[in-house]
Amino acid sequence: MVLVFAESGDGRIKKSGQEAITFGKKLATQAGTTCTTLLLGPIDAPGDAGIYGADLVVHLPHDGFTHFDSQTWSRAICEVATARNAEYVVLSHSSRGKALTGRVAIRLQAGCVSGVTELPNLSSGCLVTKGVYSGKAFASLKIATAIKVLSVMGNAIQPTKDGTAVPVEVMDLEPGKAGVTFVKTDKVEGTVPLPEAERVVSAGRGMKGPENWGIIEDLAAELGATTACSRPVADSDWRPHHEHVGQTGIAIRPNLYIAIGISGAIQHLAGVNRSKVIVVINKDPEAPFFKAADYGVVGDLFEVVPRLTKAIQDMKAAG
Amino acid sequence: MNVLVCVTKTPDTTAKIGFVEQNTRFDISGVQFIMNPYDEWYALVRALELKEAQGGKVTLISVGGADCDQVIRKGLAIGADEAVRIDVQPVDAYQVATEIATYVKANTFDIVFTGKESIESNGSEVGAMIAEILDWPFLSYASKMDMEGPTATVDLEIEGGEDTVQADVPFVISAAKGLAEQRIPNMRGIMMAKSKPLQVVPGSGVAPRTAISSYTMPKEKSAVHLVDPENMSELVRLLKEEAKVI
């Protein structure tokens, strides 16, 4: 059996959780087995995990799972995995998943691979692929243990949504004493978080100063995109640090990444080069970023960006 | 506070990545190795700040061969008091975490710091594994940390924001950007580092659970499609009809 731990928030399964379920279901099909999804804490319609591929849902609704704690959560995941003889445990390579994956692997005496980018090859043993060297290469790893723990990279798989709600087994498991005490959550309101964003508009030093960011925000708003920036921009406090994408910031893989006034240093590319489509706007035709781009515009960003925003508005108006 | 900082060596951030022996081994020729940036810039410096504020000792630990000594010495030059190298060439995170946890059990530490991930294997596994082996709380991706007595109040990076949580020592914490400001070793630090203790101890013999079977390079991008800067409706058309991303 493949056990998927799917993350939820605000009573719903998160996108990263949906991806993990679809990944788990496809893995289960390959391995000739079924996919059970585990949900922790309050959630509105747990059976909806079936929409993304789950065959069965195990739900531990206890209030003690409202706030995250890697110790109690990994214990709960392992308890369910062991009781139901899971051969694979699948998690998301998200902030929570990163705190859980190693713990779960140790508890289950399992080999683990985190940040998996495609379905494993099961033709001889279990061969799993992940990005290494900050996106500059991929590694295939063999897992030698009976139980295998995998965490799935964000956007590595599109969640399928053609299933139907499935039965839910509710278990009355108490989490026990948490190792950390929750104080508060601060979220940037109104935008999709960068690691989950499908479209990202990012700008660099070519912007000349923080006062010029209006054109970036206008373009992002028109595209329904999240804004990001390069490291020098964050280091100069032109933009908040949580917008910094790159090797030492956040690594992202949206469907569309528009880089504006960013030269494309190797460290920046390492964080964004797994984006599906990259558009580069830069006045310097020699900017290294053009080598990594799908589409390029050589021109003054202060003219090109408003023109692009207008062109998107025109497209929408034309239907 | 008795603090242990886990450090590893990684290729320099600008290193050209290549592989040898039928793509089964990383090509080290011409590659400069550095201390993993998250270990050096944030984990180590925050550990040193804790010691400066309330006394104690900062110990570095690395699992690897003698080729790690250069980055360990750099950590001593930045200000760590002493260092331990577990003399094993690790194959996976499980081996690294087991060796470090074994050392922690045999000694006394209040806090174990790691970087949030290595820029080489991008796993974020070692910290969580150490925490589980020791059955300690784990504070993952910390971007701010305040200590008051035995209690840490810590901001943790989450998707689109941060969680603030509290935990009492002992715990494992993984360091992200913001936790501290990078320090450059000065000449006095470099000189002092030469006489600081670097203990080399044999490994426990624990076997890895995963192994790399081969590496591949990402597919080369085809040449960039340049669009006339005057004609942004053409770019919109391409994104909509050809790339199908809007």
C-alpha cells in the first residue's frame, strides 16, 4: 500500500497535498497496489482526497493536529503506516514536509529521497530521481530498504481531478505532547505563495530603485502572478526577503517565470531554471539569462513592461 | 549554552557541474569547495551570537574525509571553539545523521544547528533525522531566533509567510536566510584557528539506505526566441498559443 500524507490548511487539501495524492496513486498503480491518503486535523470534506486519486482516506481529526509539530505529526504518520503495512510513504517537499520526511524515514527504518521530480522506476528495485546541485543536475537514487519514503517536489506532477469522493475511516488518535508550542502565523495576504505560484513576475537591479516597482505589480496583477526578486534587490531592502528567489533564497518551478532586469547569475538560475517557460526582459543582449530563456525581449524594461501589461489587457478584452 | 553546529562542504555556488565514470561520480577537477552557505552564514553565526550573549561553547561537526578539514578550519577561524570530524565518506543523509546523533548522545549539547539544506543534495533531511534519532523537537527553516533562558522563540519559513513557535532546549534547528548575518574571518581568527582542537574520530559503521546510481544533466534549452520589444502582443500570443501558459 502507498500511504500519502496530504497537507491541508483552512479546512481544505493544499495544492501540494493534491500533487502528493496524484503522485501516490500513480505510484500505487505502477506497484500494483492501492493508495491511502492520511489527513491530520480539522478538514471539511476529507473524502474529497478521492478526487485526486486516493482509494481510501484515513482521517485523524483531533484538534491537537491543528498546529504543526514535526514530532507528533511524524509519530501519527508512522503509526498509520505501520498499522496498515505501507510499503511507500509519500509526502510533499514543502516546508512541513521537509521537517517530517527525515523523521518519518528514521521511525520506519526506511530509506528516503526528498524532492522527487518524477515517478520512480520500479523495473528493477526502486529508482528515484531528484534535482541536485541546486537544479544544475538530476540524480537517480536506489532505495535499498523494504519501506520507502518519498517527498514530492512542488509542481513535479499535475494533480488529476477526475476522481470522486471516497470512504473515510476516522481514527481517534491523540497527538500527545508537542515538542514545539505554536505562537502565531504571519502570512502575506492576497497572493499565492511563491513555492505554489504557477506564474511569477520577478525583477532585479535593472529596476534602479524600489519606487519603480509599480509596473511589476501591475503586470503581476494582470497575469494573476506572484512577485519575486533577485538577491541584490532583497539585500538592498528594495523588496522583502521572502520574495528572493535563487540558490540561497526560494527555489521555484512555476509554469511561467518572467525575469525583468535580472542578468541571470548562475546562483539565480539555480533557483528558477526548472520553471516550465522562462521569459527574459533585459536591455543587455549579452545578459546570460537569455541563454536559459524560452522567450526574450531586448529592450528598456520601463517601456517594455507597461507595453506587455497593456497587451495582456487587450488580449483579455478580446476574449 | 553548549551548541553543536553541523557543517558540510559543497562545491562553490558558481562551480560548473559535471560528472565522470559513466555519470556516476561528481567531477571534482577544477572545482573549488566551500562550507555550505546555510551552515556558514546562518547556523554557525547564530550559534556564535548565542555564545557571545550567554557564554558556553560552540563545537563544529562534519562527517567526511580529510578533504573537509579546510572548511572546518574556516569555521574555527570564524569563531567556533573546537571541531570534530567523523572520519566516514558518507553516501546518504541517513549515515550523516546517524553519525552526528551518535556523537550528540555521547556528549552533552543544548542545541544542534544545521543549515536548511546543502546546496549539493538539496534534501533537508539531516536535521530532521538527527531530531528523530534523539527524539528532540525540530525547528525547520528558522529565519529568526530569540533565546530567553532555556526557551527559544523562533520564526520558521512557511509557504507565503512564517510561523512563530517556541521550544525548550534541547532541540535541533535548521538555519535559513535571516537567522544571522554572514561573518568574514579576520587574520586573528585565521591564526587562532590553526591551534584550535580538531578531533578526528572513527565512524560507527552504519550502512547507507540509499545510493546514487547515476546523474543526468538537464536538457539543453533550445535557443531563445527573441520578440520585438515594440510588439508585446506577439509575446502574449506566443505565451497563449505556443507555450500555453497564460
